[in-house]
Amino acid sequence: QVHLAESGGRLVPVGASLTLYCAFSGYRFDNYAMGWFRQAPGKDREFVARISLGGGVDHYADSVKGRFTISRDNAKNMVYLEIKSLKPEDTAVYYCGARASGAAEYSAWGQGTQVTVSS
């Protein structure tokens, strides 16, 4: 069973930078595409970024392009989300998800890490 554990979220001022971490365990990491999602208070969970099995392809939501960077280290079973120029609207619980190779849906989720941007 895949287990994901996010960390790195905290209270930060507007304009700050932050890196979120997601540790993967349970199966072979490079068999999974990985994604970051977020859920703001009172809103549905939304897609933020995803990265391919080998890390060569990434994709971002329009709202975060140019400010967020997803990366992975397959030797360490880690996924990262670097965030720059944080805005109040980035306040949310951030989740990482794992999608098995060939699967249409994400099958595993972490417990989330809270990012709060103070204005």
C-alpha cells in the first residue's frame, strides 16, 4: 500500500517562498506519476501540478504557472513543490497524490500540509 506524507507547510508572509515535501513509501516510486493538489477553506480540492514517472514532464494549473515548480528525486522517493511569491489566495491545505503508471486516477493521498499566507 502506498503511503504519502507531506510536510513543509507553515505561516508565511505575502511574497515569501516555501518548499513543500512529500515522502513516498510502500511501492516502487518510479512506477507512479505524482501530483500536488490544494484545498482552500470552503472550496473543492484543485489540481496544482503533476510530474511524470521519470520527472521529465511536468504540468501546472494556470493559476500557479511561473511561481510553482514540481520536482522529484527517484533515489530518495521524494516529491517537492517549490513556491515563490506567495499570495493570500495560495492559502490552503496542500496534498500530494500518487497515480500508478497507466491509471487514470490518483489512488493514494497524503494527509496534507497547511500553508497560510498572511497579508
